[in-house]
Amino acid sequence: MEETSLLCLLFLISLLSCTTNQARLTVSPSSSQFFEGDFVSLSCEEDDSSAGWTLRRNTSRQQRTQCGADWGKPAGSLCNISYMYKWESGVYWCESREGPISIMVNLTVTGGSVILQSPVLPVMEGDDVTLLCKTKTTPSNLPAAFYKDGSLIRKQPTGHMTIQHVSRSDEGLYKCDISGHGESPSSWITVTGEHSSTLHLAIRVVLHLVVFCPYFISTLFMVSLYRHRAKGNKLSVSIPPTHPEQGLEDKHEDVINDVTTEHRF
């Protein structure tokens, strides 16, 4: 029983460590849109540096290319892009040797004069989200109009718009416009909550169970078989009297019977 409990504990520890070991891609400046020529720094924040996370991307020109080998310049845990070109718009993510990947993020590089600074990663339900409409050459406090899914939301005199206590209904495609300067590209804002995070965790746990269960069950079977054999060996020590001893007892009973018979005569 002690061996079984120990194996269960080790199994749960390994399962939890595998489940929580996931990198998160960070982008600095924190934005999903950039002007052509901007400097951008990316990194894979991780719980376990031994996992060997690598930063990769898909663009219109390259697929699954790696930072340092095909683009960017590694600097410790960072990957720096000194000059962003329009064709470098695409999907970026962190990937490990074992296969798991981080959440993918879309980065857009524009040759225009207006961008919308919005969250790169999904935002949690209930959080406040601030959107900033800015130009490349002028201050960022110009009046701007904000749109969601093509419809005007509101006009802000300072170029900032805050969505308080976001919900799933706030999820969508956003862009902004500054009169006299132009319109920004569109970016998708994802809203997530506890339920989706729990569901994602549950799916990962199930996947790990599918992988580890056969090994775990076979290990328990071997331990059970070993304990059964050990118990059988202990029982074999306490054995009933041998046949020679039983024979002596039978002869002793025959002698007593003979004596009794002679006494009667």
C-alpha cells in the first residue's frame, strides 16, 4: 500500500509539472501593431528553462523560421528586431523541443501613419482594457474615432479609449481613425475567462493521462505482483507437520490400542 501511494504521489507531481510548464510570448513595446522601422523585442517567458523554448514565426515570405537563424538577433532570453519591415507581419510563437507551444500572437507592421495599440495576448473577463490610437510623427493625444467590427463605438478627444470590465461581447476586430492622418490596420482582441482557462487545463490533463496511464497501470501491476509473491514466501515458512511426523503419531495410536485390547482379555 505504501508503494502504491508513493507511485501515485510521484505520478501527480510529474503530471502537474508537465501541465504548468508552458511559455508565454511577451512583446515589447506591448502592442499588436507597429510602424515600419520600429524596434521590437520579443521573449519566451518560461517556468522551466530546460524545456528549450525557441521563438518562431510565419510570415508571407517565411514559414516556421527561427529567431537568430533566419531573422532577429538573440540577446540572452530576448530576440530583438532592430527594424521591422511590412512583410514581417505575421504569427509569432514560442515552441519547445518536446512540441508544446505558447499562445500564438499576430503582429502587424504598417507603412501607414496610424496604428492602434491594443493587447497582444488575450485579456481576462472583468479587466479594463485601454486602446491607444497614435501617429508616427505627431503626439499621441490627437482626437480619434474607434471602431469595432466596422461600426463606430465612440470618438475620444485624447486618442485613448478604455473598455471597463470587458466581457465576451467585447471580443472583436478593432481599428481607429485620426482625421487628417489616416486609419489604422485592424486587430482582433480576444477575451478569455476562468471557464476557458479551466477547460484548457482539463484538456491538457486528459492528454497527459492518455500518455502516462499505460505506464502507470503496468507499474502498479508489477508492484502488486511483487507484493503477492513476497506474501506467498512468508506463508510458506509456517507449514503443517510433515508426513514422517504424521506416521509416528499413527504408530503411537496403534500401540495404545494394542495395550487396551490385551488388558480386556
